[in-house]
Amino acid sequence: MGDPRGFLKVERAKEKEAPAAERVAHYREFTVPVSQEQLKAQASRCMDCGIPFCHKGCPLGNLIPEWNDYVYRGRMDDAANALEETNNFPEVTGRVCPAPCEGSCTLNIDNNPVSIKVVEKNIAEYVVQRGYVPRLAANKTSKRVAVVGSGPAGLAAAQQLAREGHAVVLFEKTDRIGGLLRYGIPDFKLEKTLIDQRMKQLEAEGVEFRTGVNVGVDAGTTAEDLRRDFDAIVIAVGAREPRLLPVPGAELAGVYPAMKFLEQSNRRVAGDAIPEAEAILATGKHVVVIGGGDTGSDCVGTSIRHGAKSVTQIELMPKPSLVRRPENPWPEWPQVLRTSSSQEEGCERDWAVMTKELVGEGGVVKHLRAQRIEMAGGQMRPLEGQTVDLPADLVLLAMGFTGPEKLRLVEDLGLAKDARGNIASDPHGATNVTGVFTAGDCNRGQSLVVWAIADGRRVAASVHGFLTARGATEAAE
């Protein structure tokens, strides 16, 4: 695969980005395209491992050495076919996935992995430019499947089931398809035209989209209705219940869950009119983002584009190491310090900080008071006399999610839940109710887009098996 000695001759390279001062003036993507020769050179670094450990990191089981080799040899059509064999939306994962495959790459033993994400994204871009070709089912079945939720898990499940010949109706509560891909990820990381293009492919393959439908509540979509009108149901509603901040002052105006802020900003970029009384803007404000993950980073980049006076991101956990620690060996995901493009644009970061109080004036937040802590024996311990006082006109809570939102449909179907409040299932996504399946974050808990796509594909296979067996039984009767 590739050039057997390519990794000795070619240095690892990532995509270059437009200067921060230039890109913060807009919400478009800002990576600089690589040439075909540069792409081939990066693909040549794949070393044809006897056992490709990149598969350990990739939940989708992407054929990474195969499509690296195709790119190196200039066989882009073959590379595209190999990539889409396992991944429904590589144009998404090539942009927003943290690339656990690179963490498991054999060359990452010395922190110099193949630039798998760059290669994947550029293969996907080749497909986008070529145009998506619908993959139509060889034979249509008489079975109907309802998919509830249009995030990556729901979309992947819907597409796979349509390709098996089933009639699929995908329900979405909001006004547009895409779930958190649409409203949770800023356009500067994922332009929404990419979702729109995939929607056209899914529609051509037979998926019917119904937006603005609160399934389980709206007429014709109760649990009884779905059980009557469909042969199987897939629940893929995500895990959007935000983790809130249990401190004095959390009720002040100017304190919001991150997703409320991001969704509104994405709607504004899409051209939606936001009533002035409801507007959440960082313009001219001191912004504090609580939470150091991807969602927090998205809040940082968005706040900077709003024109914030300052942006500070604080994290409860200690600052990660700059290099792998002995207790975190390859091929595990490296727990090291990472800096996102948004954080590079002008953000102060602080670690091991526990928020103790939000202080307001006239009912509006103005300051955040916190305590510095240290980890000792797995426990958080305050550091006496070490406090933090930050100006804060806007506080965004990006501390993760506690599970799925409470849905009437889930209750009316009688679906069992696990100890964390997620919808319980067997390893194949089947719930305790026959014919009802679940996929994505509402089943596994908050996770990566790549896991959601993998879950959607896995559960679609399980649903197809269930429907095939039911069809055989009905034919025998």
C-alpha cells in the first residue's frame, strides 16, 4: 500500500488555514485546498502495516490502507468507492472527526501519523465535485420504517435501509434536516450545503423527509400511530439534555447552554430572522465558556466572529500533557493537549478551575468567581487562597450532556432505559419493545459523529434482518 518507504521520505503535513485575522470576518470554511500531488505524497506515507491499527481507532472500520494506496496511485474513483463502502458521510467526518484513526496509526508510535483525515476529506471532496450518484435498491420491499431524528445516526440508518429497498420516512422536530450537524456545528467547520447535497441523494434513494414534526405529540405520529403504520421504528434523537451549572447565579440573564447559543447563531448564518428580544450575541461582551471540549471550542470561534471583547475558556480538569504519558500508550487515543483553530483565533484558556458563583448586576451576569483545584488520588481538592475572578457578560455552558431529552414517544412506547437515562438496547440496537430500535447518542450517550454513523449503519443492518425474518414468516403463513 502506498510507497513502502514513503514515511521515511515525506514529512507529515496537515491542511493549511487562512490567517486568523482574515477568517474571523466570515463563517465560511477556511482551509486551503491541497494539490493532487501533495495529497498523493501524504497518502504515500501509509506503510502497509501487517496489522493496520488505524482500524482499531475507527468505529466505521474504514478501509484506510486501501484508499491511501488508491490515492497514491491516482485512482480517485476507486478511492471514493472504498471510502463510501463503509462511511455514509465522509465529507462530514473528514471535517469534524477528531481522527481516532490517526491516534492508532502505527506511525503515531513516535507522534508522526499518516494524515488520514486530510486524505479522507479530499477523497470526499472529489466525490462532492463529481456529484453524488444515488445507490438504488435492486428490489423494493413492502416494509415501512420510521426513523425519528435526523442527526448522523438517523441519516445513516435511513440511507442504509432505503438501499435495502425499504420505504423509509425520516421525522425531524426542527425545520431543517441534520440535527446537530445542522444546528450544533458552526458553518466555519461544516458548511450546510454539504448536508443539503446529501439530502438530495437520500431523497433520490427513496428516503422521505418530514420536518417540523414532534413525533409522539403531533397528530398522526403517536406511538400507536407509528406502531400501526410502520413495520419498524428507529429512535435516533440524540442526547441534547444539557449539563447545567449548579452554583449561585446560574439563573442570571446572560447564562446559556452552549447549544442554545450555537443553534441561534447557525440559524442567523442560514438567514433566519432572530427576534431582538431573543438574540444571544457575544458582540462587545466579555465571554466565558465553561468546558474545554469541541462544543466549547465552537462557542469560542462563534463568539470571536460575533465581535466579543474577550473570550476565556475554562476547564475543570487539569491541563493535559504535551506528550503521551506512560500510562497512555499507543495505540490508545493520545490524551494530550490540543489547540483548535477557534482557540488559535484569540482565546485565553485556563485549566483546573471550578466555578463557584456567578455574580450579576440588575439580574444580568457580570462576573464569574472560581476556585483553583488540583487532582489528588482521583479527587478534586481546592487550593487555598487561589481564586479566579473573571469579567463575564455572557457565560456559555459547554459541559456536555446528561442524556436524551424527555420524549413522550419514548414513554408511550414503554422503552426501557439504562442507569444513565439512555434508551436501553441489546448490542444490535433492539429495545425491549419488538420492532423498535435505537441508535446514536440517545443509546450510547454523548459521543462522536463517527460513532453515530457507525451506530446508524449497525442498527440498520439489525432492522433489515428483523424485517427480512418477519417477511419470511409472513410468507410461510
